Amino acid sequence: MSFFTYLYIYLQSNGLELFFYILFLKTKKISIIQKIIFFSICNAITHPIVFFGFMASPLTVLQSILWAEFFAILAETLLIYSFYPQRCSFLKVLLISSLANFVSWQIAPIFTALLVRILF
């Protein structure tokens, strides 16, 4: 896989998740640009582990996806809960992370398929 292929996959996933994090974790303590950077860094920490770690494991595809998503949700929840400037309940961050990752997991392949169809 090329660097640009992975970059596309990361940016697509990150973009889908950013929408939910920015929408539901509002604060006036930091700007929208700082929010995008913060959540993108959280995603940049978890995404390679999910993509190159779990998805390359000897588990079945379904097992890999389930463990990868569980890891991403929990890791992003812990990162956001620990470092986001506005204190939120752990449950709220967990629910938002679950929603963001679930939508990304379900919608990203559809976007990729549509893009491939349009381009080729």
C-alpha cells in the first residue's frame, strides 16, 4: 500500500470523526482550528495501530474489526477525557467516540467505493 493510499484512508476517517467530536464537545476555551488539531492528533495516535496492527493480525476479518474498533473507541475516549480542555463526563466522551468511530467504520468504505466508481 502506498503512503498516499493510507493518507487518504486516514484523512477520510478523521474527517468523518471530526464532525461528531466538534459537534458534541463544544468549548470556547480553544478555537475550531485547535479542536481540529487536537482531535486529529488523537486519531493519528490510534489510526495506525488499528490499521497496521489489528487489521494485519492473524485474526479473522470480523474479529480484527471488532477488536480494532473497541481499541479505537477506548483509546480515543481516554485521550479526550484526559487532555481535552473542557471537562466532560467519561460516559459522554465514550458515547461520542463510539458514535464517531461507528459512523467512520460504516461510511468510509461507502465513500471509497463511490470515489473509485467516479474515478474509474
